[in-house]
Amino acid sequence: MAVITDVVCPFCGCLCDDLEITVEGNEIKGAKNACAISRSKFMSHGENRIRTPTVKGKEVSLEKAVEAAAKALASAKRPIVYGLSSTECDAIARCVELAEITGGVVDNTASVCHGPTILALQQVGESKTSLGEVKNRADLVIFWGSNPPAAHIRHFVRYSVTPRGLYVPEGRKGRYVVHVDVRETPTSRVADQFIKVDHGGDFELLLALRAAVRGAKITEDISGVPAEEINALAKRMKEAKMGIVFFGLGLTQSDGRHMNIDVAVGLVAELNHHTKFVLTPMRGHYNVAGANTVTTWQTGYPYAVDFARGYPRYNPGEYTAVDMLAKGEPDAAIIVASDPAATFPANSAKHLARIPTITLDQKVTPTTMLSDVVIPVATAGIEVEGTAYRMDGFSLRLSKVVEPHGGVKSDREVLDMIIERVKALKEDA
Amino acid sequence: MEDLKIKGGYVYDPLNGVDGDAMDVLISGGKVVEKVGRDAKVIDAKGKLVMAGGVDLHSHIAGSKINIGRLMRPEDHRKDVVPRTRVTRAGVGYSCPSTFVAGYRYAQMGYTAVMEAAMPPLGARHVHEELNDTPIIDKSAFTLFGNNHFTLKYVKEGDLEKLKAFISWLLRATRGYAVKIVNPGGVENWKWGKNVGGLDDLVYNYEVSPRQIVTMLAQANEELGLPHTIHLHCNNLGVPGNYETTIDTMEAVKGIRPADGRKATVHVVHCQFNSLDGDNWMNVKSGASKVAKYVNANEHVTLDLGQAIFTDTTTMTGDGPWQFRLWNITGNKWVNSDVEMEAGAGVVPYTFKKDNPANAIQWGIGLELALLIEDPWRVYMTTDHPNGGPFTFYPTVISWLMSRQARTDLMREMNKSVLRRTTLPNIYREYTFGEIATVTRAATAKALGLKDKGHLGIGADGDVSVYHLDPTAWRPSMYRDLEKSLARAAYTVKGGEIVVKDGVVTATPLGSTFWVDSKIPEKLEAEVMKEIEADFDKYYTVGFRNYPVEDAYLPTGVRMETKGRWAR
């Protein structure tokens, strides 16, 4: 029995790096320090695995599956590469290259979660920080449209609410926690104050707060929040030693979308005239930040990148997977580490079933079920090393704790094989 | 790889006293050699300018800051797209080029080594990932120290030996090459929304001054015998009147005994931004002549220009409070990024305009520094890419240095402030080709302690640039031809391999990444590691063992071992 320490969890954007994984033979027997979701990912990573590559449901060799994938992609006029956020950075880089050599589009799951956050950043910027600054300094923590107990289980303990920091030695007692949301959630129960905002009323409330911070006195209720509560929160924000807003999909995927973030960024920027204030998106998939980061350094753009003209172009809404599929544009797709058939609108998912779709995954999903080519791959962060970027943009090294189940190859290796074959097929043509 | 004979060019190799002699450069096994085989490939360089590959000692090409710049500026990319070719990857250019394009474009100008000037330790892994995607050129990255918790702690305790041990450890952990300092103390105070106003202000909680931080880091740096001096972004950057702080800072490290083999104890970066006189942006004027006068009289200082270019660019520094100030001046979009326990950064797009009086003065200051400082071995050509402007403007900057007419022609189009509030119109000096080779290659390589770079002597790296330019026929009135030739090298040779021909990239090897391994006495190392680990467990959000950059991130790493002077 071996205990591997300092293991990074490949589940959510928290990238907790203090896991202790117990391994016996090639089996994981325990996952200390892991949250419930993380433990489940580690303990059952071997269950329901896809056993062999398939082409149109028939079991084939890896080489045959790769050949079928390469043929579909090399002959496509408008291929799309999608997913990326739940694998390591080397594989992500291969996805970008695959889109480039096929003249296709590469998009990642940010386009259906924090894409609007990035759009706002491109308009007005963002004042952000690494999570340790929150632990060490923040005495005012605001969760807005986010619910860590459900999605980022150890966030409170490691970063934002209870940890004792350099200038917050009291831990929880040294922080005032506010939760803003459309309904009460487990986060509200932890918070010192819950502010219930009307559905679709975030933009107005943020704008009112910003006005109050600028010195305006709010005299009427906004989005269901009493005027005095808004004025008081603005005062509290200005008087904080250091404050942070952790926002989630409640802000990015509700009415207003990127405009909500735009005004939140403006509020936070305004507060910097008074004190230290920052905001950080609660990124979901453990390496969605890495998908954005790698795609940006290679192409200049974070997602929704089109190579049809040989150089990268960017246009969310046009080159985003949901939109392209809904329009019926792609004539081939390769899905890496994602399950769009389960998460996309029906129209978009249906188009995936109509075109040659290739999927690289560990387990059977709705997407693998509609795919023409399915290639089983190893799990990054459990069976393969690699890099992942935490929600605050800092990267850590993922561990390999066991050998790949059934000796399957990694995303990167399979993508390398496909790229090599696509290049050869393109040369021949 | 076949041997190479670069035949008959006019060679400028100031480190070896070669000043435009027509001669051959021979390369075998990636190095400059005395003899090559008879079947060596011949590059006909007759009538052409030949120099060692360019060495840029201050640029922002990899890591979180430049990537934030890329991320926030799709509008920057749209005007400069780069399609894929059979040899090269697709990408984008202009002020925040994608990694591939940055490598290609440096090589196209004949540059073969570029230093990333600011690496936040926690972001070191990211920096190295990007460097590994930056083809052709050799690289290194400078680790940020000036606002690090452990730096401030050991400065406060006045424990030089522990500071030296910490520096050695952090350089190793981040695979860094030099000690970078950005607005010492100011960035820590920015974490409370404040700054420092000068050398003797205090850092909150630590109660130490920028003066103490800089002098102690410089002292430690020299005792460790690191290849490069401290690499310092002074306090008060961008604040009119800051030339005084700059000179005070230089003076503060004057008495320090330099490491063996050099006279310098400090390199002051992008000095243009730190040579402003006046009280505010209305009456700002050049303080360059005062800075130059100090530098001329004091051998312990080197500096680089941070030349301003009239274009739309993206400013990015580890100086959070300055970027906040710049956001307030411009109203442009602003990204701030703080890094726990150690650093921070900010990014703001900026356009230098000819008709803006302050910008015209800034343009003049950079050139004044270059032309008023007499010793070209101590003043280096940079734009602080992309802060003063993209590195792709280097050929233009060189044309300004070499041609008074180029300067005058441009000054005619500019705000008259450049005539009245700088001394540039009265400067007649024009750089020679030998001096250009010095400020872009020989001197930068020397300042970095890269002994095999920046020259073409036997044993030097086989990094050579050949330009379509006959230096014997060139006159300063031909400055546009000069710009054109320098922008597209006839040949760039990297490690003996032709990587650029007639301005087109022909091969994309992955260059080396240099890092410094400074040995710490065993007992001291154990003691300091214990302290560092204890604070790590309490205050960082990544584990102590997950913090150092793993070897996997340095597939082409080159370790440079140094042995310092230790008192215990």
C-alpha cells in the first residue's frame, strides 16, 4: 500500500492540492482530504470505463479508430473541436493545433459558463487576485450568484471563509460574509447577511451599489432590495480593509450576462478608490481556466476561435459550439473531455448526432452514445500527469497515481496520433 | 547538422574588437569555430552586415501578464493576423503576440535570445509553459523578489545570509535567472490599495523601506555572484519628478562590492519611464540629462531605454499601483492581478501620440538617455516590450539612434514640447554599427553573464544575424533602408541552423531556457527551508511541495551553477 501526498484534485476550479491518495496494486483505496465529489472521482474512476475504441458501435483497434477519426476530420470543410476543460494543458494545446491544421474551429466549455466574464474583461478589464490574498487579507467576502457548498465544496475552508490568514488570524470571525442570490442556498446559511435579489435584477442592483459607492444616496428599493440595505452594503464595502466578490453562473448566465459582469467590474474598480477590492469568477471545470489560458497564448483568443482563413479569428456567438451546432454549420466534430450532448440545447445536440462525431472520454456518456468514433482515454490527474490552471489563473502539476485503466492512452497521445494522420491525409490530398 | 560558413560579410563583433572587417564566420556543432569542413554550407554575406544574434534583456513575452494582455485585447490582434505556413504556426501579432509569433518575429529581426523580465513565482510554471511554446529563441525569466513576504521578512530581520539562501532557493524553485525588483514595497502596500512615494516610505506591517529592500537585495545578489545584477524597476515609475528617486536609488547601491568580473551592481530597467522632471503632467519635462550625467560618472549602473513608440500598445508591469494610476489617467480598460505573498501586476492599453506633449517628451527622453550616456556598454536598446511599444519597432529605434535626420524628420511632426522640454534637438551624436552591435547584443549578453552570446569569437554560440545592408555604403540619410533591412534579416542562424532566410522563417527549433542554480551551505539551507515551509503551510494556498516548477517544464533547460560568498 502506498500513500501519495500533495495530490492535486482534478475536479473543480479550486484545484485543492493537499489530497492523500492511497493506492494498492493499481487500485485507489482511499482519498484523504478529498471532498465528496473528489472522493467519488478518485474512488470510482475505474468504473463504467469504455473498454475499447469503437467505430459506429463496432469494437476496433486504436489505430483503426484513429484512422476513422482522421479521415472524418481531414475531409471536413467545417470541423469543430470542442470540450477541453477537463483535461490537461498539453492535450488542450493539441486541440488548438488540430483546429489549426484542419482549418476548423476550437471552442471550450467557457462558452457556456464564464464566457460572458471574459467578454466583460475584454470590455472593461477586471481587478482580480490569487486566492491566497483572500485568505490572508479579506475581511469582506461576497458570494454573488454562486454556491460553493454545491459546486466548490472546499472553497470556504481553504480560501474564502474560515481559513486563518496572515492578517485575518481569527479566521471566520475576522470576516463578514455576504451572499447575494435569487434564493436562499447553503451559502446563505454560512453568510452573515443574505440579500435576495429579484430574478434578472442583478444588473440594476450592482449599478445602484456602484452609485452608492460613488456617493449617491439610494432612496428607492432596487431589484427587491431595500434602499437602506444597498446604502449600508456600499458603506461596508468602502470600509472593508480588503473585499472580494466571488461570482458564479447566477451572474454570467442570467439576464444581462456579460453586462452583469461589466457593471460588477465597474463597482469593484470604483471601490479601489477607497480600499482594496477584487473579484474572481468561480470557474467550474478544474481546467477550464487552462483551456482559456492555453488557447489565448497560442491564438490570442480564449475560446470560439476559427481557423478557416488560416489565421485565428474570434467571435463568440458565431464560432461558439452551441451556436455553430444550432445553425447546423459543422460537418464533423471532435469532443475532448466533455459531454455536450448532455448539456447543450437539444437543437445543438441533435446536430452532433447528424455529423461524424469523434469523442475522447473515459466513460459512457450521452455524447459517446451518439458518436461515430469513440476512443477511450486515460484520466488526466489520476492516470496521467499534466498541468491545470486554478480558477484564479495559477497552475499546478497534476499527478499520476495509478496506471491508465486497461492500458489506454492519454488525450494528448491520441490527439498526437490523429494530428499525424490528418497531416498525412492533407498532404496526400 | 552541417557546418556553416558565413562568407565575407562586414562583421561587427565589439566584444572581440571586430569593427566592420570583411571576414568569415564559421560554425560547426552549433558553435563558432576556427575551421569547418570543405563541404560546409556557404552563406554569401559579401556586402552584407553581420552581427551576433540579438540579445534582448528586457521583454514581456511569456506568463500571466502578457497573456492577460492577449486575453483582454482582441482588437489588438485583428489588425495583425499571421496565417499558418508549412513551417510555422498560425497566430496573431502586434502588441501582444501569441507565443509562436513572438518567437518568429524576434528571429526575423535577427534576435536569438530574449529575457522575460518579470516572473511572479507562483506563476513560474505558466511562464515556462509559454516559453516552451516560444520557438527559436533562447530564453530566461527573471523572478520577482521586491515585494515577496520572505524578502521583506529577512530585510526586516536584517539577516543577509538567510536572504541569500531564500534568493537561491526561489530562483531554483521557479527556474529563474535573475533577481527582478518592481516598485519595491509599493506592490505590497498596493494589496491594501496604497503605494510608497519614495525610497524612505515604509511598507505596512513589515516596517521596512524601499531603500532597505533594494540595497539588501543588491548586496545579496552580488555576494551570491549571480550572472546578472539586480534588475530594478524603480519606485515612482511614471510620476513627474521621478528622476530624483531614480538617481537616489542608483546612489543607494553605489557602495556595494560587485561580484567578481563586473563593475555594475544594478540594472535600472526602462529608464525612460523613470527620468521625468517637473511636478505634474502639465509641466513635465525631461530629466534624462540629469540621469545621464549621474550614469556617466558612476560605473556601477547599467540601464535600458524602454523607448516610447508612437503607436497603440499594451502596458503591463508588476507595478499594480502604477497601472491603477494609468487607468485613472486614461480611462482605458484595466486588469489588476495580485499574487499572494509575493507580487502583483496590472495591464492597461495605451497609445503614445505624437501630438501629446507628455508622450513627445517621453519619446525624447529614451533617445536622450541613449545618446547622452557615453558608454554604450551600459545603456541598452529596449522598448520594454510592449510597454513603450512592440519589439517589432526595434529597427525603427535603431534608425533613430543612427540617424539624426530620422529624429529630426519625426520631431517636425511632433508636439513642440520635445523641442522645448528635452535636449534632444541639440544632440548630434549618431550611433555607429559597432555601437548598435553593442547595445543590442554584446553589452546585453555581457550584462546578463551569458558568456557564449553576443559575440562571434571562437566557442561562442552559433547565433548570427546577416542583414541586406552594406554598412560601408550606408549614410544616415538612408535610415528607411536601415529599418527595412533590420526588420527582415537576410539570414538568422540559431545554434548553427538557418532559421530565417530573407525575412522568412525556415525552421523552428526550440531554444534553451537558462536558469541559475546557486548553491546554499547545507546547514543554512536546512534552517531556512524550515522557516519557509512553516510560513507556506500557514499563508500560501498551494502546498510547499507543489510550488517548485517541475523538471517537466524545462525540456531544454540549461542550468547555470553559481557559488556565492557566504558568511555562514
